[in-house]
Amino acid sequence: MIVESYEDVIILSGALHANHWETIHTAIALTLRRHPSGVIIDCSGLQSATPEGAETFHSAMQFVGEHERARIILAAVPENVLEVLKGVTEIRSQLPVVASVEEARRSLDLLVASDGSKKRKDPSAKACDRQIVATLCPGEWDEHVLEVIAEMFGSGSTRVVLFLPVIVPRELPLQAPMPEYEECASAFAEKAREIFRKANVPHEVQIERAREFSGVVADHAEQSGACHVVVGMSASHLEDDASIKMIRALMEKVTQPLVFVRGKADARVSHDLVV
């Protein structure tokens, strides 16, 4: 097997018939130093593979998993190689696979753009004496909710940590790219920063992958020491069975004071807070 690397991509070609982890270990380690968000493995040049060779990826997954927030994505895997990977228990349901290097890079870059906001210095953060966690139901991202949050907490004494969950179906690996959803999350994250900056609200915006919404909200609130949790909901789905189930789950798992903010409703409805 031949190993090449450039930027954030490692290219494998030839036959993968043995565990070549020791061969690619250095290349992956160097790539993660340059690109901490993750590594892409271009498998388009692989001609064949065996279960023993597939163990290379199991070792790679374990290594990358030791690096906080880093991801590993396989791209352009030939069909015959993919069939072998699916037969290996340790990796068949955990290894993200996409059609092209470009698709993998878009997924990594979008989340890097989100994380970059946390590194910007917030001049008003030192004056904040409390912090809230705010989020919106997956796929129900309404700018109106952001405006309400800014109005509620725009005094400058409260820091808003807004996180947008990318809920990954259980039939997919947690790190699997979801291009359309991630692009929507990235665009909404930038809109949130713009709204909060104009309202002079100290803030941090994150995009995070998760399996289940209520659990990740509760974890965020606990880890950040939030004094309140604010959840944005769609106005049109307040009586859906799924929405009711979600509200109940949040009320069971979140121990902090919990506020629901309804998204934009028509003119006949006048209340924005759901309690």
C-alpha cells in the first residue's frame, strides 16, 4: 500500500491486506497538527481490501478520537472495499464515509468556522455576572427567536452561549457529514452572531453533533454552569406529538430554570413565551 498526504488529506492506494496503522500513524498525527478539526482519507486509489486491512481504520478512529473535536472521514471508497469495511464489526457502523474529498472538506470546514467564533475575544465578557445556554429545536431555526433572546438578555450583564445541534440519525456514524444540514447551521450561526453583535449581547455560538436533543441541551447547561436555559421552538408545531415529547424530555433532564421561546407566529397570536 502507498501512502501520500497533502493539506488535510491522506491518500491511500494499492492493496489494503494488512493492518497498516504503523504506516499511516505519522501522516495522521502530522495532519492533525496542521488541521486539528480532523483528517480526510482519500480511498479512491485502493484496489482491494481484507478484514485485516480494514483494521487500519479502526486504529485510526481510536487515535483521532483521542483528539478533542477532531473527526476522521473516508472519501471515495471503492464499492468492493466498502463491502469489506461493512463486514468488520468495529467500524461498519462508526466510520463516516462520503462520496468525495470535497464533500468531506466542506463538512470539516463548516464546523471549524463555527468553532472559530469561540476564539474571538469578547470585550464585554469580563463584565458578565451570569451565563445562559440558548438553543433552537433542530431544523426549526427562526431569527425571531434570536431577536427575542437578544431583547431578554441585552443588558450586557449576561453572556449567551447559543449552540445549534446537528442531530445525527442513529443509523449513521456520529461523525458522518450531513452537508445540507451543516450548511444551514453555519449560515444561521453567522446570522446569530450578527444579531447579537448589533444588540451588544456578549455571546458564543457553537455547532455540535449529537444523537438526541434534550440530552445534549442538559449536558451543555450542566457543563457551562448556566443560570437559565432558553429553547426556541416553531410556532406551528407546538401541539405536535413530537414537540410535546421533546418538551417533556427537556423538563425531565434540564435542572436549570427553563424558558421556551416560540418562533414567529401570525398577527393573531400575541404571546412569545411558552411556559
